[in-house]
Amino acid sequence: MIFRRFAVLIYALLVIIPITMVILTSMKTMSETFENPLGLPGEGVNIANYIDIFRSETMLGYFINSSVVTLASVSFTLMFAAMIAFAITRLTNWIGTIVFLLFTLGMMVPAQVNMVPLYNVVLQLGLTNSLLGLILVNISVTMPVAVFILTGFMKTLPKELFEASTIDGAGEWKMFTSVVIPLSLPSLSATAIFLFVMHWNDLLYPLLFITDNNYKTLPLALLEFQGQYATNYPMLFTGVMIASAPMVLAYIFLQRYFVAGMTAGAVKG
Amino acid sequence: MRASKNIYLFLVPGFILYSIFFLYPTVSAFFYSFTDWDGISSEFDFVGVDNYIRAATNDSIFAQAVGNNLSFMLFVVIFQTIFSLIFAIILIKNTKFNIFLRALFFFPTILSSVSVAFIWSFIYDPSMGLLNTFLGISGLEALQQNWLGNQNIAIYSLAFTQVWFHTGQMLIIFVAGLHAIPNDLYEVAKIEGASKWQTFKKITWPLLAPSATIVVAYTTIQSFKAFDLIFATTRGGPNHSTEIIATYIYEVAFRSYNFGYASSISVIFMVIIAIITYLQFKVLRSDKVSY
């Protein structure tokens, strides 16, 4: 019993200490950090680094880029994946099976396997250094997982629902928008959260396709601060705080949904 | 009720994107792997299986990257699975305190790899890092290390970071698995006087097999996908000691502009993942259980 409490306590500290360290260090100066890495900030709550980073970097621009890319990627992935999942559920012939298999295959292959040929495609289409390019790639890469989760859910919907609405003379589109989508909301929201976290935090695709400062997203900008600020951890952690803020706030308020969504993504992806 | 022909239209937008940005690149990786393309010029030659021969026999860095990737994977799979299972068992009951701790342990999962990389670079920093400072205070100076600079241990320092990053997520999967085990089984075990270890071995573990399969499979794939974390922390250094297959593909393609060769490594990467996934499912699915 004592061992149990002890093990849990140690691990809790292992999470709490680094988080506290990031918050405190972001309020310290470089010399304070160097002299006493574990100490409290000398001037209490000090937001000088935050003001500094917004002044010297196009932080707001990165923030907007990340938001646009994430929102667009999540919305379109969800929409297209829901349409495909609906079609797979409705199609009882071999085509439905083949489509499902093709997307399942996409889940097995890690995206990084494709980075070289994918870069060629994006380059040939003239989509490097564009948010649209990032969005299109994001949609394609996360669609398999989304299709998988949503198909699994839609297959559990009672068949009578489809029949009833067909008799009513509802077209497939109407059935999709007014029956299937509302009923799939729990599954859609779980998938949405999983996608939000993935796209907001992604580094690989911005790293591959974006070199122009105007189109950089937060993780890429953050990575490049490392070259600029080297071991100036107060500045780096200020960046970390800003880049993580939306996800952390969302996590605090929507914790249950986060855990469900991220787990669905893990189980299925 | 048969679907009308219109249903095929639902496949169109998603399928077009998926074909352009996933299926076509995957297939073309095979094509480029037989060329010497540099990624820039419009001309290239077919070199047969030369790239594959080079990878298999004449590239010590690639061999090192595969080795590092396997060490990284083993460390992460073993520790992440053990940690998340132990914590799941300890935190199984849905008390307020346990729910809070599960949420706390889960927290790192929502951070970006770049943020996690910075946090742990600071902790591992040889001069002002938390870890060495802590060891110094506790009188354990002998254990102080250049955690990311020492070629022999850097990959394990990174593996520990990965464990910290995702243990909370796997914990949740185990908790869900544990909650699915019917309670009467434990009551019977209690009545029959089974020890804690016997109960774990005969009831919990076999019935937890499906969750364990998911955790081990997911953790393995994650270890091969740790590109973001490793790239942001060490970029594969020092001296390739933390190079994994994915970071090496990036280096060969975008630093040395050897797209043909990078493509062949990608194909080998795909085959390695396929083999590991197949073996895992064979081993873990072999002991099927029923209630």
C-alpha cells in the first residue's frame, strides 16, 4: 500500500515539476535561470519575456497560421471522412469492402514513410509555402483514422433508421445530413478532439513544405527559436507556453472528451 | 434497403485527396527507390537494386539507425507498458483523487513534440539542467551525466522522454480494459483464497490481453514515428547516436539530396513495420481468452 502511494506520488511529481518549471522559467531572465535553475523568478509574476517575444517575433502570425491550418484540416477531414464512412456503411457490395480496406491500409503505413514522394507531389503542384498545401496534406493523412473510427460507429446505428428515411423519400444526402450526422455527434466530437491535438502539434509537414516566415505554424516557429535563442530557455519556454495555451485551456475544460477522443484515436489509429 | 447510385458521390472528395497525397506517393516511393534521383534535376537514371544493396551492405549509419530504432522501441515498449499497467491497477477505482491523477498523468499527451523536446532538453542540460542539479543536491554527483551529449545513453534519455510523453494515454486504455473485467470473477477468486499474484496471473492478465495488444501495438508504431521528438531534441546527433530510420530518411533526402536512396530506405522502413506488426499480432493474439 505504501509502495503504491509512493510510486504514484513520484510519477505525479515527474509531471508537475516540469510543468511548474516551464511556467516559472518563462518569467525569469537568462542570468537568473543560469544561476539558480530551480529558483523562483526574482521579480515575481513577470511577463517581460512574453512582451518581448510578441515584439521581436511574428508570434501573432504563427498563431493565426496554426489556427487556420488546424481548423480547416479538422473540419474537412471530419466532413470527407464522415461522407466516406456513410458510403461504406450504406454499400453492402464489394466496393464498400475495398474502400474500407484501402483506408485501413493507410493507417498501417506511418506518414513518415511517405515524406520524400509526398514532398515531390506538393512541390509539383506548387503547394510548398502555402497553408492550402498543409491543409490538403493534413486532410489526406488523417482521413484513414477518421474513416475507421466513424465507420465503426455508423455500423452500430440501427438499419431501420436508413430504411425509414428511404421510405420517406429522403435522398442519400438528406439522410446523411439530417439523420446520420446528428446521431454520430459523440463519435464525431471524439474524432475532432483527436484531430485537433494532432494538427495543432504537427511538426513534420510544416518542416517539409514551409520555409517562408509568413506561412510558418507554431511548432515550426518554435523549433527555429532554438537556432536563434540557443539555450535561452526563458525565451524558449515563453514560446512553449504560448504554443500550448489553446490545447491546455481546452484540456482543462473538456478533459473528459479529450481523454475519450485521444484514446479512440490511439485504439483505432 | 439498397443504397441509390448517388452514394458513390460521397466517396469522391475524400478519395481524390487520399489518392493524390497518400496512395500515389506510397506507390511512387517504390518507383523512385530504383533511381538515383537527387530531387531537383528533371533527369535521373535507373540503377536497379543498387540502392537496396547499398542500404543492406554499405551504409553503417543506416545500420546504426535501425539499431537505435530497435533499442528505442524496446525501451519504450517495456517501460511504457509496465508503467501504464501499474498505474492503471493502482488508480483503477473512480475516486475523485484517482480521476485527477489520471488526468494529470495524461496531460503531457496534449503537448506538441517540440514543447516536450524543449522541456526535456532543459531537464537534461549538463550544467543548469534539473536532473544534474537534483543529483548534485542529493549527493549523487557520481551519476551526473551529459544526458543528451553522451553517445551511449542519449537514445535512452530520449526513450524516457517518449515514455513520459505517452504513459498517461496508455494508462487510460488499461483502465478501460480493467473496468471491462466482470467483478464476480474477483469475488470468486477471493472466496477460493487466491493470492493477489494468482488473481493477477489467472484473471487480470489474460482478460487484459486485448488492451495489452492495443497498447503494445500502438507504442511500437509510435516508437517508429518519434521523428518530431527526436528531430526537435537532438536532430539525430551527437554523431548519429540518436538517429532513427525516420530522421535518417529526412537527412538523406533533404540534407544530402539523395531522393532515390531515401526512397529505398522508406520502402525498407515500410517492410520493417509490416513485419513487426504481423509478429506482434501473431504473438499477442495467440492466447485468446473467453469469459
